[in-house]
Amino acid sequence: MKVEMDTVSFRDFLENLNLLAVILDTEGNVVYSNGQVAEVLGRKRDEIIGKNWFSFLPPDMQARATATYRNNVASGKLPAYVYNSIETVDGKKCLVRWNPVLLKDSAGNRTGTASIGENVTKFRKSWGVMQEERSRLESIFKSSPFAITVADIHGTIVECNQATLDIHGFKSKEEVIGMSVFHLIDKREWPSAETNLKKTLEQGRIRNTEYSLVARDGHTFPGELSSSVIRNAAGDITGFVAITA
């Protein structure tokens, strides 16, 4: 059974999208594709129309993707979105996030699908780089010889590294998380610490401030602390990080 475009205006809508758009029949053959699809694949439109869509996927994905598509159409249940890679004419892979909808004729028979897709290749690569950078920073945080303590804007500790536990004599993070940062400082220096906390929040950072610090068993020892604020994506201060040497 053939799939027909309902209106010229719908075709115009798909053509003017800055997104990929394809209409497939129940077997996965391309009934319609817009200019964005041709541009991404690096092919002329007449090289796409009439071909099985899944032949444009990497060879190792074609059989599974075809079977999944046909099963979904037969059951009438489509996922909200689908990620798959399509292969350009020069062999490059583009990752596309598709939002498919089921098409039916006037009698209610399933005739295929219409899908709008977004090329998310660059986003996925950027995400991968971000994840690698995050892993690198976590490794630095854990292995740093300097004590690193993270607190919220009220001074409550929310994270710390092993060096913090070591210099203060704690056995686990559970003993420290939820504690006020002031409890790591000699009580006699709390007024100074409060003043410096306000300065950190106002100025963004302070450096090389000397304190008398307190260990778990109560003994004190000298330390030099530098701190800076932590901001969220909107630029709002959400806490601060302190490094003790």
C-alpha cells in the first residue's frame, strides 16, 4: 500500500525544516525525504527515494534496525525517539535522534511512519569530551596531595577528598559530609573564618590564609587555606571549594 502526502502545505513544512525528515512505508522504503536528508547523506534526492532507508545505516546495524522497525510498525507501538547512525556517501557516520509517528490511511490501516530527526553527532562528541574531562578532574580530585573540601553556601561540607580525611584524622567521608567547615578550624579562629567566608562569597576567592586547624582527636596543627566560589550555569554561587596545604 502506498503512502501519499496529505497536503502540499505539509510537504512545504517538511522542506523548510532545519531538521531531517523522512517518510517510510511499512517495509522501511523511503517515500519522501527532505533536502536536509540529502545534504547530510551527501546524495541526490533521487538516490534516496524508493530505496530502503536502512541501507543508509552502517552495515552492522542494518538487519537489526530493519527488524525492529517492522516489528514496531506491525505492533503499532513506536518509541518516543530513536537514536541511530546513518552513513554518508563518503563513509562518515552521523548520529541522528529521530522522533517517529505512525501513519494510517482513511480506513485506519498502518501505512508507514513519518520521522523528524536532529543531527546530534557534534553534541555526542562534545558530551564524550566533557565526560573525559570530568573523569580527569575526578582523578585529580581523588589523588591530589592537597586537602580539597567542597561546601555549600552555608558552609556545610558536601564533598572532600582522601587528603582531607588524612590530615584531619577521619576514617571515612561519612564522618565529614554534613559537618560545618568551621569544625575543621580551631574555635578561636571562627570569627576570622566567618569574615573570610564572606570575603570569598563577595570577591570570588581568597588565597593563602593561615589557620590553626583541628584534627578528629582534637589536636590542632597549622595550615594554609585558599578558597574560591562555585557557580552554576546561570552564574549563581552554589558553594565554594577550599584547598588546604
